[in-house]
Amino acid sequence: MSWREQIEQELVKASEGLKNGNDGLARVCVRRAVAIASQHWAEQRNLPAWQGDAMHQLRQIQGETTFPYSVREAAQRLLTKVTEQAQSPMTTDPIADAHIILDHLNVGT
């Protein structure tokens, strides 16, 4: 399966999760989609691939000062755990936040 198909599959699962009231599943799926995209983005630029799980990759996006603030802010919202939502911003639309990042990485589906 191509990386684009993997991203699309994760976004479909995320959408299904939201429709079924499973916000946690949606967040996990969009995080994986962003991780797949960030790996491809790095490969296309002959950069060392970002290592680690999806949360680690989101932290790298959040800290990448060359990325627009809106992209880093979307990563921050996707990083926020449900248990931390009172202290940190948390997304109410994880798929929209994922698309902000995917569009910036120029791998949107």
C-alpha cells in the first residue's frame, strides 16, 4: 500500500470514529496519518527521517520553527491528551487539524 493510501485509510478510520462518537480513535488515526506524511515529507527533501511514534513526530512538527504558526498550533492541539485538556488547547476537529498539517507538508489527500 502506498503512503498516500495509508494516509487516506487513517483519515477514513478517523472519520468513522467521529461518526461513532469515538473521538479517541479519531485522534489516534489522524496522528498516524500525520506521522506517515511527515516521514514522506522528510524523504522527499533528503532529510533524515523523523524517528519515533506519531506523538514524537507531532512534537517535532510543533517545534519546527520554519513551519507556520498555524501548523505548529494544529500539532499542539493534536498532541493534547484528553486528561490534559483543561491545561492545554485540544482540538474539537482532529481531521481539520490533520489537514492543516498535511496541506503544509504538501501531501494532502
